[in-house]
Amino acid sequence: MGGCLPGTRVDTLLDLLSWARSPDAPHVFWLTGAAGTGKSSIAASLVRLLYRHSILGGWYFCSRDQKRQDVASIIPSLARDLAHVWPSYDEKQRTSTKGKPVLDIRDQFTVLLDKPIKA
């Protein structure tokens, strides 16, 4: 995973850290821009920054790489990250799935994220 060069995008990363810490901020930050403008570098640096501040729940980067193209892998990947960060979530998730495979994306969201988080 790449990232911004040291000393670059400092203001942008501080704004993003402020957004991440704010309980009143929108739950999604949509980072947009033309190809090659540094969106992936900013996102990678943000992941590191959130991790250092112990506020990273999980992350997932999409790419043209065959392994990262499959939309069906996003929710299970995030669920694994959350289970690593919060043992109580891991326990609730295991109870929620009861060893059954979850195939449909809507079911993945409900069973792997929504129900365990609410519990």
C-alpha cells in the first residue's frame, strides 16, 4: 500500500482526521478526482493515520487487480477487520453466521455487519 510522500497533503489529511473524529460528520467521505491526482495515495495515508490514532475499523481498496475486483469480497474483508479490532463483534458475528456460508451481498451486509454491530 503506497501513500503520500512525507510532508505532502498535510492539510488534506488533517481535514480527513478531523472528519473521522467528529461524531456529527457524515458517515461516508467520498474522495473524488481525476485519474492520477493522488486519491489512492491519500486513502492509503489516511488508513495509516487512522490506525496510528486507534480509530481504524477496517479498510478495503478496489483496483483492477483480479483479486480486488470482486465486489463480493468487500463486506467479508471489512468484517474480518472489525473482528480483529473488536473481539465482542467477532463473537456476535460468529453467532450471527452459525457456520453458514453467506453468498448474497445483501445477506453479507445483514449477517456479517449489521446484526453483529447492533448486537
